[in-house]
Amino acid sequence: MDDELRERVEREAEKHALLNAVKHEGEADVGAIMGPLMGENPEFRPHGGDIPSVIGGVIGEVNERSHEERRERLTELAPEALAELEAEDEGEEHPLPDLPNADDHEEIRMRCAPNPNGPWHVGHARMPAVIGTYKERYDGWFCVRFDDTDPETKRPDLDAYDQILHAVEYLGFEPDAVYRASDRVETYYDHACELIELGGAYTCSCPGEEFSDMKNSGEPCPHRDADPESVRAEFERMVRGGYDSGEMVLRVKTDIEHKNPALRDWVAFRMVDTPHPREEASEYRCWPMLDFQSGIDDHLVGVTHIIRGIDLQDSAKRQRFVYDYFDWEYPEVIHWGHVQIDAYDVPMSTSSIKELIDAGELDGWDDPRAPTLASLERRGIRGEAIREAMVELGTSTSNVDLAMSSIYAANRELVDDETDRRFLVREGVEVGLAGSPPEVANPPLHPDHEDRGVREIPVGESVLLETDDLPGREERVWLKGLGCFRYTRDALQYTGETIDVVREGNVDVIHWVPTAASVPVRMRTPEGDVEGRAEPEVGDLEPDELVQFERVGFARIDSVARRATEESSGRSPRDRHEDEETVVYYAHP
């Protein structure tokens, strides 16, 4: 284990030892911190055999401190972790801990900073859900800032700007301001020039590999000590587009011997030959790197608290060098782990989803198989349900798992009471009726709201049942809203028995649809399309209405059947069937 890695292990071990000791108001233990230490730092795992001996001395030093000394040191080292721990200790009901040092700010100001390289997948919802909730909690302010200064490797999608803003609205929030970083390039140039005058930046034409070797060896770049006038001249040439891609960069002067090589003289601006897709920004060739652009913007709009992934801890450290040059106060930072979501075969990645769409394997961003917010919205799942599930994850520094079932449960609470019931039989089996059953069935629109009335379903001579519901010979079933039947001689014989046979537990209750009067339905689900037939009134519903298909689940009406007309009568039966098909998107059970 080299010295750099040893120092990182010791630093992380001190944090976890302090957390363990403060939480239990006792001494830290090697066994208790190994799990969290290795979980948050997977790069340590190949050295697992050496870790205990390395951190033993660190734990000994922590255990020699008093409880108050431990808390004070933890405040310096990991204030967000201490805040999270204190929230747990106080039994706080809200899943989101108090923002650190919130009382030190007149107004809480936060930002959601997406890269508009495509519509959002489900995991993207976590940031606006949490930031928007904090805004409401503190009566604060938040903006959406599109970090779109990479026109090449994370090339912006022109449609994504509005799609992302719609997603924020879908989740229940309205940003106080919207910015596009590509509109602010001149502002970044101005601050770069000021940084150069302060001696905090220099232009560098070293090939990337050559600089990397020098940086890793702690050796300064030969351009590092150039005078500000020369640096300013070369940077102005960069701004004018006077260099090719990779030929010149502007670096922030940090500590070339810093123990973390990733922080040594990092790139603030580079040349990009690919034009930006936005016409307003298409002439720029000198583009800021994200750490520079984001750091400048956070200060200029007065951001007080930043939430970012724990894998981006180095971003804050890089930006602090710039803030120190300008004598600015850095915002409070909360780092959290990644969210992992189950139930999807499609990768939770914008680029992967786009590839599947381009290959024709997905119909679009709102395909029910796609793990996207557009898909959930089209399936009839409310943004409030997603928001609630995301907020429940809190802001833990550990990776967290989100089961889609938690979103479904939250949505069910929101829509169940107001959603009427209907029958849908998937790929049904036709069975004749006998024994003079009622001509019309009258199941309730909602079992808990008699005042809404009933549905009127014409029965006809036969019904469709789901295959698994087909009773055995001489067995009885209760067709919901119609009555009791015995299966005999390939028909369902009406018995006229009362609902008591169900209450006694001897008869299953099943759903059904009339063969003749039912309407064809194609139900689009995350597992693929399912064909079926629904009770006739489903064909009269309006797009966007939500229904609960009894014993199947909730679904959103996407498009209604077009009845056969003179215009379509000359078409093939198959084409006419597709025209007359009602399409619904399945939400959840």
C-alpha cells in the first residue's frame, strides 16, 4: 500500500471511527467500522487484508479523545455526517435531516444542475424531489441550471431542456429561476481573466500524457510560472478560437505536491472543435470545465447549500481553490450515495436508453419498458408519488436501494379512492351462459362509494374469463356484479344463489367481460404488451382517465378505440381492429 492510499484510508477511517464512537458514546471498534469504510470506498477492497493494521492506530487516537472532542473533530471532518447522526438521535420524523448551518443564512438557496443530454430517468428525480422539499421546508429558493458547457462528450439534446423542466413540474415544483450555462460563457471568461491577474491560473500546451506524468510526480509544468500578461494573451487567443482541440488549456494553479493528484493544477478551460447545438452558443470554441463553471455560478447566484454525489467530493475541493483566490465563502455541501432502482431490465443510463431507442428496441422515452419519468407519467403514476418515495431515501452517504413498489404504494394511496373500477380480461377464454342469468350486470363503480352508482354491462350469450379463472367441472364461481354460476357441460349455468355462498368461503369471485359487447384493449406494460377485452364502457372513456381493472391493476387510458366508419370500412379486418383498439398503459397492481 503506497503512502497516498494509506493517508486516504486513515482519513476515511478517522471519520467512521468518530461516527461510531459519537453514535454509541463509547469507544470505536475496528469490526464496527470496516463495513461502512469498505462500502463507501470500494477502491480499498483489494487491500482488505492490510486495512485493519493501518486503521488500528487511528482508532486508538479517536478512543483517547473525550466525547466532546470527538464531536468537535467530526464537525470539522464531516459535518453532514454528524447532522445526519444527530437527526437520527433526536428521532426526527422527517426523513430529510436539517440542512447544516441553516440558521447562518438569511435565505436557503439551492440548485438543481442537470446536464441536458437527454430526458430524465427515474434516478434523476431524487435531486429535484429533495431540493424542492427543502425549499418548501425553509421557505427558500431553488433554480434549475443547465450545465451544458460540454458540446462534445455530453452533447446537449435541444429537446431535453424543456423535457427536464416538464419533469420538475411533474414532480410538483416550479423553479424560482432557470439558467443555461451556455448563455453565460462571457461571465466565465471574465472570471478566468480575473483569476489570471490574481496569479491563480496559467495556460498550458503540454500534451495530456506528459502533463499527467509531471503531475503524478509532483513536478510543475514549465508554463506554470509564466507572467500574467503572457497568460492573459494566450487565454484571449483561446477565446478567439485560435487553437485546435487539445492544443491549449487554462489550468487553475493549486498545490502541485498536493497529496491527492486529482487536485493538482486542474483544467478550467479547454478547446472544443464541435459546435454547440444551441445556435446562441455555436460560435464558442473555448469552453469551461464543469468544476470551474459550476463553482462560479454557485457563488454568483448565492447558492448556500449543494447536494451532490459522494463520488464528486473532489469537485468541492477543486472549487475551493478558486473560491480562496476570490476570497469567497464556499457553500455548505451534502454528499449522498447513489440510488439504485429495481424492476427494470433496461440500464438506468441516459446514453443506454437513447441507444435502445435509436436501435428500435424501445418505442421512445415514454415506452413503458423504459426507466424514465416520461414513462411513469404516461403510465398514470403521479409525480407526487415519486417525490415521496425519493424523499424517504433521505440523504445518506451510503448507496441506497429504491424499490419501485414503494412508488407504486405511494401512488396507490393517492389514486385509489378516486379511481373507478372496470373489468379487463387478458387473452380470455369464451364460455357460454345458461340458466337465464340477468340481462344486465350492475357492479359498483367504486366499492367504497355507493353514491357514484353502478356500471351497466350487457351480458349476452357468453362471457370471456381469464384462463386461470376457468372453474373445474361442477365448480361454482361468482361473476362480479352478475351472480353465481356452476360450470357444467362447457357452459356456466346460472344458479341464482345469493352472495352468502361467497361469504361462506366456498365460491371464488372472478371478473369477466361479455363476449359480444366487450371492446378490444391493448395494455402496454413494463414487461411487454398484453391483449385483452374490456367491459364496453371502457371504449367511452377519455384519454388520460385512470381506471382500476379489478384484480389486474391501475391503468391510464392512452387512446380510445375508433369505431368502424365508412372511411375505414374498406380496410383489412386486421387494420380495422387496430383502429378500433383502446390502448391503455399499465401503472401497477
